[in-house]
Amino acid sequence: MNSLERDDWIRRLGPEVLPYTRYNQDKTVREEERIDLSSFSFDAINDGSPIPDLNFIDEERSNLPNSKKYIWLIYVKKGEINFRIIPDSYPNNEGKKKLGRENVCHTNLSGGKLALQGGECWWSESSKTMYVNDQSGRYPSETEAQFQAVIEFFKFVGYKNVIDARIKI
């Protein structure tokens, strides 16, 4: 991605916000949510699709299983856009020991810092389809235009079939 593309994506997806700025403004990021687990996440810009579970989604069903949910986050670090995906069930061992938080959250990908957008997704290997929503309590889309930019960004980085999972399938 060149600098013009980067700047355009930042404009379309942003502005960058601190956790809970767009939603739940009375909440604060707890210590266990600041533990940076981004090194355990999947680089969705440079590494292709997530490691698939071939028994993943029965696409005739009307729901997407929580057991197969990933969380995603788009943020800027050192002047570059980062796009991270990690299983929602990924353990936050340090957080669990200290404060009782058992699994990863969006702020574990940003270190509790600024981000552009966050949400949940499910990957179907059989149809090469990514189902995406903007359900992050910390970094949700504020406008429909932002969410549409999210869908377009998933496509820009290589996901060909991207479905709005905010709509019941």
C-alpha cells in the first residue's frame, strides 16, 4: 500500500479513536485489556486468509458460531496501517492470572491505544467468504460509511467475498 492509499484508507476508516470513544464513553480500559497480544494475532494484510477450520460454517444455517469467531482490528502503528485478526477465544493468560479476564479483546491488539475500526468476523474456507460485523464495544463504526469502508478494506487486502454479518443470514 502506497502512502496515498494509506492516507485515503485512514480518512475513510477514521478518525482514530481511543477505546470506548464511539460507544460506552463512561467505561475505561482495564489493566488486563492493555496487555499487548498483537504478536499472537494474524497479519491480515501480509499473510492471506486466517488459518481455516475446514469444518467451519454450515452456510445453510442462520447463525455464525461463537466457537469460530475471530476479532479484528484496523489501526495505525509507526505510520503504517495494521490489520490484525485473532480468535475471540485466544487466551489472555496474563490477564486471567492478574484480573480474571480469560480471553483476548480488541484493546489487546492495540495495547489500549488508538484504532480506526474493530469488530468480529468468521471465515468460511469452503466458500472463501469472510463474514464481518462492527461489533466492538471499544472501536465500533460510528457511521454506515465507515462500516462500508471496512467491507471495502477487507476486499482491498485480498478477501474476495465479504458479507455484512450485521444482517441475519
